[in-house]
Amino acid sequence: AQPSEVAEPIELLRAGVVLHARGLINSRVIQHNLDWVWPYWVEKQFNPKSRSFIPRAFSITHINLTHRNWTAVGLPDFDQYPIVDPHGLVTPLYDGWSLDCWITASPDRILLPSRLKDVTQTLDIRDDLAIDTVTTDNGLSLLSRAQVVMEHGQPFFQLQLKGSSPDPAWLVVALRPYNPEGISFIHEASLLPDRSGWSIGDTDRVVFSEPADRHYMANYRKGDVSRHLFEPEQQERETCNVGLLTAAALFKIMPATDRELRVTVPLVEAKSVRKKQHPVSWPQSLEEHCKLEVPDARMQFLYDAAVRTLILLSPHEAYPGPFTYKRFWFRDAAFIAHGLLCAGLVSRAEKVIDRFPQGQAANGYFHSQEGEWDANGEVLWIMKRFCECSGRPPSSVWLKAIRPGGRWIERKRLKNVENSYHSGLLPPGFSAEHLGPNDYYYWDDFWGVAGLEAAAWLLGRIGETEESERFAGQAAAFHRDVDHSIDQVSGDLGRPIIPASPYRRMDAGAIGSLVIGYPLQLCSPDDIRLGNTVEFLLENCLVDDGFFQDMIHSGLNAYLTLHMAQVLLRAGDMRCQPLIDAVAAMASPTGQWPEAIHPRTRGGCMGDGQHAWAAAEWIAMIRNSLVREEEDLLVLGSGVFQEWFKDKGIIKFGPAPTSFGTLSLTIEKRGNKDHGTVRVSWQGKWHGESPEILVRLPGFAPQRVEPGQNLSTVELEKEL
């Protein structure tokens, strides 16, 4: 590592301590009690016959490294996120206990979803946001539907259950002292006097729609309550000084008759949400969004799910995830705001950006984690991007942050460092994107250049010419220093190429350097340095067409795979499409991507199980495949999949904000599948004169429409 001001952000150290503290508790509990019913990840990761198995040996902490998958439910503008794991375990309250549901007909005939090889889980986005999990085994069937609902002005987590059996059986609602990260202590609980729910600790409550027919509780010394479901003696109250209390409420199922039950948990709105902010309905939150219509059900669903993920995780500030990453980073928030813009959710993107100045220090540094030097550039870039797409000038609040933000970048650069490859660059920093040990990362420098260019553009937009020109000059000087550094390194490496830093060999960390091409467009699409870098990554860092980050993540990374695809798309290289297909295949049945994905189990191996940055990049990828800007050119359809036109089909996208104005696009196949043409039409609400437009569908002869030309439809024929 290069000597740096900050070895590692204290914020991340705190988060790591919490994670491993639970991992230490897990190591003291789980492996010694494997006769309990555990979450799906434990049942798999601790099973020596499973491909998810990890030997524990000298591991001090036991952490979910194989199935970090969960999906949040909730309401727009409400920041409480009940999560559902892949086999239906629900954790209603943040980082709390969980509810599991079973069906049992006898001690040796019991349906336990976490122990089944397969379940069916779907995300229902037709009206609200709900997760349906269906499990069947040995004639027993269980359907659970998890969602957040409003009742009497108060949000509740709601679990609707339907159980059936050909023989007399019991529907079981089980209280569990764990969640998808591991142990979550329960020290005391009691059945409510009318047997219609539980009181848990001092604050939590679970309510059943009907009184329980039977009820059992167990402390740690008695073992898991699952072992006591047919004992004659019932319990209504229990305490456990170990914190591993379990409980089970049983509801009679008559043969061949569905037993339905509703379970609710009150959710308390976070104190950070102002009283005047109330959850809105899902249809309301989607009113302005950019709609997609494609003849590919999987791509369609993933886009629609990603839009809802970004809405859900941006109630006021943007969260990268609902659980492990329910905290703020400027970096993630900038990409999430960009995804919101690409999805047409301009007002929501503005709301996210409006909070950025609150995190700016007196010296101009946008501080979410100390020692990460990319934040200022990201904030200024997304402010510019918002103003471009909306056609509006920066607000007065933004302007107060733009000047000191740009000046911080100026001051932070290392000037006149003789005989070095890092003269003029930003200092060594903690690897923002897990690119390796502290170093002079080009990722930070490219963001710094883009930030200064954005500051110049934003100030020029309001007529502050002198300050704008000064920032533009600083950006140009910074860019020259970065180019000079890359030229020196390229000489050592024997070809024009961009490693992660001037002092690194080519490795997976070079993925961060692609930011020069996407999203920043600081170089042309055919820049040889960018091309050689992406070629290196394609040749050395792909597993099953997904980018494998072998540092820190040690998993397939959906959003970084899409960064590679975006660079290829700009260059007109259709090798982007196998990468897009690979990312689609990585998605969970509920349309989510963990931060990093285990290459064998295909479950999450790092970070949050529902990663908002990944969702944002999927939206940006689909958007740029259909509508993208290239300097003064608007390119339409350059990433469209040819198989969408094997038969007559139609693609619609819009209204899509762009730097030229808002566009609605329609692409329609005409004629037969072998000899037909494609009609491309668009309607633009431009900020000024209509831009130059290039209609460039793969496999079809491109057409160019000149600026100001009164044309909004073209017919494309197949290339010979």
C-alpha cells in the first residue's frame, strides 16, 4: 500500500466490527446446534453435501458467504424495509428477529422451507410490491405473501399465509432468534392474553388474525421449539438468558381445506423522516417514470423490478441496500441518482441530490467516508447530469456547494512531485471500489477531472464566466497530468493501457479505470488505452461472461460487468450483449442482484442481498442500449438485441430524459422475419433545436438525421 492519510475509513471499520461480532456469535451458536431449524443460508453453508458448504476449521467468525440474498418490501418514501430470504424467512424489523412458517402433520412429517432444495419465489409488482413464496413437500403446501400495507395511517408488515394438507395438520408461525446475517437475540416473549399474537421484549409485537389453537415456547436449554410441537404441555410466556428463545403458534388445518392466516407487525417510521413525509402509493410513485416495453419478458421484468428497487431505497437519501448497506455513501448515491434520472424519475433524483450539501465539510469535502477521494467529483458530476437532463440551472443551495467542492479537488491534487508517476494526481486513498490496498487510483482522478469540468459547466450555466473558465482550466491541467501519468505507465507495460494505479500491474482492479469511458466519457469511444484495458479484463477477468472481482468481493459483480458492457456499447462492439445476458442470468427470481455473487452457488457472497447500485446500472444499461448521448449526438437503438426482431415485435421507451430533452422512442418490426424492415420513430421535447440523431440498430444500415431536420421516423433495412 502507498502511504496515505487514512488507512481505512473509521465508518467501514465500525461496520466490519459489527459484522464480525455477529459472525463470532454465530460461530459460538450455530455449529453446536445443527439440530435446530436454521435459515436457508445456514442449512446450505453448513451442509457437507451441499455445493455451498464451507469448512469452518480455523475460521474465527461464521458469516453468510454463500447465499446473501434477500428482497425488501415496503412503501415509497418510507425507510423501514422488511426483508424476505430466498425460502420465505421474513425479518420484519431492521436487523431483528425473524418469522418462519412451516406445516406439520406429525413429528416426522413436516414442511420446513429452509431445508427444501427448491421453492418458488416471485416478486409481484402489478399493483403494490409483494413477495410470494410457494413451498410444497410430501403432500403439504404453503403459500406466503409478504408486503407492507397502510392501516389507519400506520405502516404494517403483513404476511398472508395459506396452508393445505390432505390430512389433519398444523400451520406453524415460528418466532426465530436470527436473520439472514445470523443470530439476533430474543430474551423474552409472551403470548397475548387473547392468544392473537406475541409481545416480544419491551417494544415489539406480532399480531395474528385468529387466536392460536396451540402454542409452544422454548428457551435455549430446552432446544429449538421445533422439537416440541406435539407435546401436551403448552407455554404462554418464556425468558431466555442466552437470548435464543423460540416460539411457535399452531393453527389447525382440516383435510383438503386451505387454512388462511394473516400475520402483522407494526412498523415505526424512522425518526429521520420528517412528519410531513408520508408513504405514497406505488402507482403514485411511478407516475413520471420512463416506461419500457420489450418483447423479452425477463428483460422487461428486471427493468421494472429495478425501477421499484430505486424508488424503495431512496425515501429521502439513497441507500445502497435495505439491510447490510442501509447507510449512506456519496458514491453509491450518485450512481443511484443517475439510475433514477435514466428511469425518468427526475423529481426523486433531485430529492436525493438536494441532501448532498448537508454532507459537505467546511473545507468543501463531501464526506461520507474519510479517505475516499472520489466523492467530490461524483457529486458535481451528478449535479451537472441532472441539470443537463432536466434543462434547469443548479439551485442556489447546490451553487453554495459547487464552488467549495471544486476548490477542494484543486487543493487536494499533489502538484510538482518530481520524478514520479503521480505528479498532479490525487493522494493515495482507501480503495473506493475494492481495487486493492491504498494507492493513487485513477478512479479517483477521473472523477476529479469530471468534477472540475462539471463545476465549470454548472457555473457557466448561470453566467459566472470567470469562475467557470478557471475551473475549466483546472480540469484541463488535471486531465493532462493524468494522461501524462498513463503514458509513462503504458511505456513500462509495453502498450497503451490503464491499470488501477500508476504503481500496479494489470489486474482485476483495472475495472475502476473504465470510468474514463463510462459513465464519464472523458475519452472517445475508440480510445486505444480504454480499448486495451477492457480487452485485458475480457481475457483475464470473466467467469461465465460475468466480471469476477478477485479482490475483496471474490465474486461476480453485476454492476461492474455492466460497466464493461457500457464501454463496449459506446465502441459499437456487440460483445456487450453476452455480458448483459450474463447479468440477467445472475439476478434472483425476485429480480435482484447482491453486491457480489458466488460463482458456484450463484447466491450473494458479499454486501447487501439487494444492491441498489446494481439496479441503477441495469436501468442505465437498458436506457443506453435504446437512447444514449455521445457528445453532441443522440444515438438510438445501438444496443437492441437482434433476436427481439425474429418475429414482428415492438419496443417502446419513454419519456426518457436526455441532455437534449425528453424523448419517447418506438421501434417496430415490419414485414416477415427474414426480409422485413424496422421502423424507428421518436417524439422529442427538446431543450432547444433538435439534436443530430444517429439511428443505429445492430444488423441494420444506420441512418443519420441532421440537427433541425423535420424528421421523426426512419425505416431501416438489414445490412448485406
